[in-house]
Amino acid sequence: MAEIIRDDAEALKKAAELAAEFRDGASRRDAERLLPRAELEKLSASGLLAVTVPADHGGADVSALTLAHVFRLLASADASLAQIPQSHFAYVNVIRRQGTREQQAFFHAELLAGKRFGNAQSEAGTKHVQDIRTRLEPAPDGSYLLTGVKNYATGALFADWIPVLARGAEDKLYVALVPAGAPGLTVVDDWDGMGQRTTASGTVRLEGVRVPADRLFAHHLTFEGPQLHGAAAQLLHAAIDAGIAVGVLAEAADFVRTKSRPWFESGYDTAAEDPLLIQRFGELDLRVRAADALLDTAARAVDTAQATLTDETAADASLAVAAAKAYAASAAVEVAGALFEVAGTRSALDSLNLHRHWRDARTHTLHDPARWKIQHLGRHALSGTRPPRHGLL
């Protein structure tokens, strides 16, 4: 059984403790691609995976600001590990918004017990990311059958329940929650990305997987009115990028203080005294601070919209999150690349594996293009156009 976290302060305290523990071993897990099963068990047992369960179902129902800080803390220690539960929280929101009272009671109890949700959403080789071809067909006994192939299925290998995005009647979107080990379900650990190596973001195959009607959620209804599905999910992506940036800046500073040699022309005894390096660290620190500030602003906008959901508050939240994600993505890549610039030649040794930070940042920031987020920001700034309700903003 998992612990029950009671409030935001307890969630942040637990996340900080786990981040400190997970930091040790993160480099080895990446270098040897050791999947973090033990670490995920600790994450589940901590109660952190249930912190968004509503209070009337026994959860802490923490704020979006707190959840963003939890992900930032975890990502500062191990970006792969932080990415694994991102979809978990996205689909907890689906249950909260579209679930019946009975569905909510069942799955909230599962969450409080420490159960993990995975992800079977994206598909490769289709026309575009919204071209979902996995089918949900009715069966004579009132259940449904799932058939399709999913890719980039982060968390599925470690999940107790796998949310599957599929097209049903009238080509509408549904989410089916499938238990791990269900007949016809195969999870393949074939992820070979250069970064986020231990997320196991591989393939899920569904061959006539039977789904009871009470395990289905009408996801298409989410987008028929004001919604925060995209903003809440993207906020956690932004938090991961911000966490990468803050983590790598701290590691770069430690390396320069303890291992880097001063350039002979500087006239100083240590690299940390070099005013040119000090200047660069100041610039990088500014990037990290700005990413954190935009993340907090976005999280507060999500909290405001959750309290009073209207077209206007939902749009404000989506735009604030878009700004945070676009900025944090570029900051993570820049700071992770600058580590080598400030730390010097030794930092490039493969045995030190400092390049994992850049690989993680570069890989994670490919999730969806920041250029389109900036497009929506520009349209709103120029003409007041609200962002679309497609779940990726």
C-alpha cells in the first residue's frame, strides 16, 4: 500500500526527498540503460502519484503549482524518471473530468493504493499526431474490442493500467483503461532514443483486447467546451524542461568549482574566479530563473482556470503554459549544451556521462514543436485569437 499525502507541503517535502535519492545512480541508469523499476516502486509507495485525487475521494488535491514543482524537482535529478508519470497525471484528469461517479470511486482508490497509469496514445507513421487509427469496436456482449499499435508509450512497461486513445463510434475519441497483462495486449521495450533512455517509451500492440464498458471514457467530450486537458499536461512537460535546466546548471557549477582548470590568461588560481566564466554562469542563471518564473505563472493560471473554468480562463491558462513550455525547452537545451562550454575539455569524457543532460533535454523538447506555441501566442497578441482546443496546448 502507498502512503497517503495530505497536503501540498507534504507533497513537496516527499518530492525533494525522492529527488535527492534518485539523483544518486541517475547517470549509471542512463549509461547502462537500467530501467528504474525500484525507483518507480518508491515513487508509488510515497503517495505522490495520487496527489491530484480529489479531497472528497481521500486525496490531497494539490494545486497545479505544487504538481509542477514536484515534476521540476524530480527532473532536476533524473529527467527520464520524471517523464514516466507525466501521462499518468494527464489521464487522472480524464477520469476526473469524464468519469462517472462509480468510475471515479474505483480508479481513485487504485491511485491511492499506489497504482500507476501508463500511456498508449501516439502512433507512428500516420498522417499527423492527431491521426489516431486504433479502433474501438463494440462486441455482442456489450464490451468493446481494441485493435491497433501505439508508439512512444512512455510508462506503459511499468504500468498497472494503460490508458489507450482510440477512435470509436462516429470516429470520436475515447480513452480505454486496460489492465497490464490483459489478453491481446503486448508491451515491447524497443525504445532506443538517444536521450531519456530509461523511460521505456516503446511500442504497445493491441490485438482484440476486450474492454468492459465501465472502463471507457468519452474523451471527445473534453474538447466540446472550455478545457484544461492540454494545459495541465503541457505544464508538466514545461516543468520537466525547467528541472533539466536547474539540475544541469547545478552540476556545471559543481564541476567548475571542483574539477575545471582556469585558463592560463585569466590570471586566477581557480576557474570559478574567472570573470568570463562568472559572466556566462550569470547568463545561464538568468535563463533558469526566467524559466522558473514562467512555469510558476503558468501553473497559477491553470489553478485559476480550475477554480473558475470559462473560455477566457482556459485560454489564459493555455497561453501561459505555451509560453512556459517554449521558453523552458530552449533554456534546457541551451544550459545543457553550455555545460561543456564552461566546464572545459574534461567534461566531454564519455565516462562522466555529462552529455546525458543535453541528450535528455534535446529528446524531451521534441515532444511537440515550440514554434506552434509561439504562433498561438502571436495570434493572441495581435488579434485576440484564443488557442484551439486540441489537447496539445
